[in-house]
Amino acid sequence: MIQTDILIIGAGPTGLFTVFEAGLLKLKCHILDALPQPGGQLAELYPKKPIFDIPGFPEVLAGDLVDNLMEQIKQFQPGFTLGERAETIDKQEDGTFIVTSDKGTEIHANSVAIAGGLGSFEPRKPLIENLNFYEDKGIEYFIRDPEKFRDKKVVIAGGGDSALDWSIFLSNIASEVTLVHRRNEFRGALDSVEKVQELKNLGKIRLVTPAEVVGLQGDEHLSGIVLDQNGAQRTIETDYLIPLFGLTPKLGPIANWGLEIEKNAIKVDNSLDYQTNIPGIYAIGDVNIYPGKLKLILCGFHEATLMCQSVYQRMNPGKKYVLKYTTVSGIDGFDGTRKEAEKAVVQSIV
């Protein structure tokens, strides 16, 4: 049986950063994730997508952010159980927990941090005849490697941030990008909408609204789509159709753990430590919900920091600590490969 101070369920950015904050408090972490590699959605869905709202990084690719987080936590030597899903949880008489995976791995932890992002998820698929036949034959629901679309004709369907962002990004890679949306108005960020309009005026994006993809063409591979625009149908040649209508999140077995659930998310107390209705079980990142919740990576980092403070107090009741900074105190166990001035915040326990 694996023994640890904190079991982190979810190896996305919030879960990974939890290891760092816990390590500063001398707390050992083990990470459990159903995906075969760390990084969560950033690694699985869009590793090459640029992210613009991480402090200190004007722009960073999702995959690079994961690599940086892994490098940051390496000094604290977390354990990993990957490719396994958290299945059951049993609270012990002393208030600790044993979590068992779907493959029978048992992990005994003082506290459990659920950082599972959206949980398990699947793409929302459009209702188009023969859609399943063209999956992996021209239909792509995720963009893992943009180079796949270099010099190809691409149609993106959707009206949210992902559809806008990928249309902008692929306009410099694909030979032709067509963005189709069933409304004239978009749900994404205003600056992204303005950028798409600018690229349309430059002839780098073909914008078709209001319209819907209603048919698919091609023998062994997608070769064209049928558009319905105001009742009139026409065909557009394409190599790929990328429907970006969002994801359907599911909590999976965690939903049966007795936690308070609201809108498919876990309710937490955000006034202090993001603890659930079960003492010792926390939920941080996109998986939780509370008044004013924002589903941003940087918010998950903040939640992880406060959660680790709570776990420390739970394990060391009454023990005081003084907030210090690594520019002064450094990080115990640090391997010395970076300069002191580059180190982040640390809480020195006294």
C-alpha cells in the first residue's frame, strides 16, 4: 500500500503545483490520474496551444507549462500512479483515507485533494449522419499537434474561445481555414473575435455565419462538407472538419463519494481552505464550485496554496509557521541548479 501525506487526484496544472506548495511545508504527495501522462487537459487535448494568462509568461504553450511544472516539483520527489482512475474511498477511524483505483492500487493518505479538472470528459458531437465513419478520417475533436494540419484545408465549427483561438492559430499553418458558426455573434473573448474579423479582411480566414455543417462527403477520407446557410446548401472542399462545441464533463466514481455536488462540480468552502463537506477531502481547480468561482489555471494555483496550509494544520494542530520568501531562505532540498534570486515563495515552518 502506498503511504503519503496528500493524495492528489488529477495530474493537471493545479494538481502538479500542489506538489510544490506541499513540498515547501514538508508534506509528501502522491498523484493519481486516469491519463497515461501528467498534464491533464493541457497535455491530452491541446499541448501546442498558447496560454496567455499565466503570470510571468506573456505566452506559454500548454505542453511547455506542464514541462515547467514537472521541473519545479522534481525536487520534492512526488509519487505517480498514472493510467488508473480513483474508484472508491474509505475513511479510517483516525480520519485518514484509503483510496483504491480501478486497477486495485491502494493509497493511504492523511488528506485527499481532488484536482481532477473537468473530471472525465468527452467532446460534444454534432448530429451529422455518418459522423462516426469519418472519425480519425478527417474528423478531429482535439488539436494535439497543429503540424498535422500544415498546408491542409481545415473547417472549424463552433463559436466559443477554442474555435476562435484555433482558427487564428491555424491561419498561419493550414492552407485554408474556414470558421463556421450557427450565429453571427460569437461567445468568445472580444479581442479574439476582432482578430478573426481582421484575418477575414486579410483573406486568411473564411468566415461563414450563420451556418451549420449538415453533411459530410468522401470515400475513405473526408473530402468535403455540406453547409446549410439560411436554408440554402452548398459544398466546401476540405481535408479536416474540427467541431469545437465544448466537452461534456463527468465526475465519474468520485460523484458517489458522498460529496456535495452542484452543477456537476464539487462544493467547497472558499472562505478558508477549499475543503468539501467531508473533513480532510479538498477540491481545487476546475472541479470545484463556490460563489464567484472562476475556472482559470491561476485560480487553481491560489486554491492549492491555501489548501496545503490547511492540510499542514490538520497534520500539525497548533504548530505555528512564519511566512518567508525563498529569496531569503531558499528551499530545503533544492539541488542548487538555479540562482537564489529565481526561487519562488516558501513558508518556513518553525
